Amino acid sequence: MDRWACVSVAELPLQLLLRRERSWVRESVVVVSEDKPQGTVLWVNARARERGALPGQSYALALSIVPGLRAGVVADVELREAREELMIELWRFSPRVETAEEQGVFWLDASGLGLLFPKLSRWAHELRVRLSVCGFAANVVVGFSRFGTYAVARAGRDNRVFTSADEERASFVGVPLACLDIEPEFRDVLHKLGVHSIADLLQLPAAGLLQRFGKIAHRLHALAAGELLSPFDPTRWLEPLASCAHLDDAETSSTALLFVIKRLLDALLPKLVVRGQALSALRFTCKLDRAAGQLGPEELRPAVPTLSSSELMDLVRLRLETLTLAAGVMTVELDVTGVEASAEQLSVFVEQPRRDLAAGSRALSRLRAEFGEAAVVAAVLTPGHLPEACFVWKPIAQLRLPRSAVRVASGNRPLVRRIHAKPETLHAPPRHVRDDGWLVRGALCGPVTHQAGPFIVSGGWWVREVHRDYRMLLTRRGDLFWVFHDRRRRRFFLHGEVQ
């Protein structure tokens, strides 16, 4: 990676508070730890700072200094959601984005963007404009090192694009230490020693900083000197989990919509498990017929993140019962949000069988009660000479999970030969097209293009002599037929199809 880009959203909690309370833009505003007189002031805007309010003061003290001071609390959840929103926007400009421990600081890989943005200054400008549209004031610095871009981004209010490493170093060594996110006590001690900028810090011996101020000060010195190079650790982009179902006819039944949503949800839950997550929020939107608009999005949150489909569908059912449809539903859209799940939750989901044998047995019991015992049967293999004699139908008492004796590679479906209960008589092909061109099922399937065989089945002299020549026929449409020629009856028969 040859070009780094640092995006600094200065005073992110304060920006979130002002975005929430837009009428406070021209007021003195602070962010406090709690909305009480004993709450601590964490962030201060420029107007409040000019009037005497400072971080670290109590809310009561700041209010006595600045009458009419506006204050608010920014919860950790709001900060986390803002960071996720920023990450989504940054991924639009680079596939590799790393978040810093410091609020509002991100690093991007700015390499290899020449085909999309011939000038990195244009890329930085469009990135800043995009964040501004989303309500965030940020500046972007493109350079050659992690610490250099970070220091300049923290100190400035404008975009910068450095053309050389020397230009970047000449710029960041003059950054005041007050602009960096360092311990206030360490910064105040350095200020008393006459150390005000990064250049002054680099003049101090690294061993002395380690002995007197500890590892944090020593690490800062190593970063500024370029002796400590942290590897780039981008956050992996995860595709939003969403699904959509288009209905053939406008649906007004809440029960039918419930089954549609369940089908979409059952397809998304395994994807959450693959990510090691459990569902924390579910949103569905119903688009109505006849330009009647849409219903939703309706958001549902379980009490705790879960992977239980029944629990989630119970919430969906309760919500659907309260909704009134102005027209029939034509499209159902569903998206889910996940959070990190425990190993127990994931193991329970994986170990839970996808087929409910008890429910299947109850359904078969109802079929037997209505249509008789012979209505529910299964094929059982038996020794036989002819294909139709190799199995018989026997009633089954209970369901069992299938056991495959053949391990099938992932993504390769096994071919299944479906045998007709009674072979279907076919018209004999003309002699001049005996090898190919035979219309087995008429013009719809197309003529035969390839065939394999004959495979002879002969015997039965102890009862009734049989001699069959079996062939596999492939048509132009892709149908694969299993046919045979009976020499005794001098006719062709369709015995089955391969699917």
C-alpha cells in the first residue's frame, strides 16, 4: 500500500448532538456524560469554549459560567450506529477501510484508484462532499504514512494531498500536540517543558520518555519518528442481509403474508449463522397494488438477539394483526440486522434438524385416516431381474431421515432416474434417422442429438423370456430419456427420465 488516506470527523459526539438538535447550531452547546448537574462536560463547541466552558467541568459549573448553555447526552449506541453509517459511506470510495480507537478517525487505502479518479485531490473532495451530505463535517488527508496523515487531519480543516513523503513530514512535524488525542496530564507536562509540537517531541530521547512517562509516550515518539509501523487492518465489508418476494397476485390475507415472510426469514437466518451472528432487528416492507404506496418499513426487535424462527414469526404475526392494508400486497421486502452471537446460540441453530419428523408423522397419520392405510407407502428395494421388479411399495409407519451412501460434492446434484409405473409406447423411428434426429416426444423436446447404448437386459426364460435393448437419449432441449426396444413385441418404450 503506497498511499494512505486519513478521514477525521472532528468532535463526532458533538456533531451527532447538533445533527439531532438542528436548532442549536448557533447556540453554546456541550456534550455531557449524563443529563444531571453532576454530569461531566465531555465535548464543547467553539461558541461555548469562547464563553468559558471547558471539557472536564461539571454541567452545573459550565451552566453557571455560560447562561443558556445547551447540553445533551450522546449514547454509545448512537455513536456505534454513526460509525457504521460512516463506514458504509467510506466503502463507496475504497474497499479497504480501518477504524481507529479514537472516535471519528478512519484510515483508507487510497492506492489503485487511478482508473476511477485520475487525481486523488478529486477523490478526496468527492469523499468530503459525500460525508457533508450525510451531515458530517470531515477533512481528508492523503499521504504516505499512517501517523503523518492522522496528525495533519487532526490539525487542519481542509483536505490535503501530499505528493511526496518529504512534503508530508515537513507538514506534520509542525502540528501542535494539543491537536492530538493524548493524555491531558502528559500534554500539560510537556507544555511546561516547552514541548509544544511534534518536532519538539522528536527532539527528546526515546529512552528518557519511556523511563519518565511510560509506554504511551514512548509509542507516540516511535510513531512520529516512523520507527513503529502498524500493519493495515481493514474492516471486512459485509453485504446487507436482505431478501425480496414478488407475488403473482395482490395479497390481502395476513396469514398468507406471514408465510411469505417466514420463507424469506428462513433463507436469511443461516447466513447470519455463517457470520457468527444472531438476529437483533428485523424490518419488513410491503409494497401495495394500484399505486397505493407501501406499508412500512416495520421494525421488530426481539428481547434478546436470537436465531429462533418461531419466536421471530410470533412477533411478525402480532405486528401484522395490527396493520390495515389499503390495497393488496404485491412485493414483500425483508432485511435483518445481526450482532455477535454466543457459541451456544450458534450450536443450537446448527444442531437443530431442518426437518420436523414429528410434524411429518402427524401429517401422514391424517392422510392414512382419510384415504386408508395404503395411501402412504415407500419404495423398498427387492431382488429382481427387470428394473420394474427391483422395488415394491410398502406402507410406512413413521418417517426417517434419508441416508445417502454416496458423498456428493458441494454444488453437484446427483442425477435421479425416474421410472414410469408403466412403460409408455413410442413410435418407432424411421430407418434413416435411427441413429439421431428421432423426435421421441414430438417437436417440443426437439430431435435426439446423442445416444448411448444399447445396454441389453435379457432373461426370464423361467417364466417369460425378455430381451430389451436399453438406450439413453439426449434431445436438443436437454431432456434425457431412458428407452428400450422390446425384441419380442418389436416396439419402443419410454421407461423413464433422468432429472
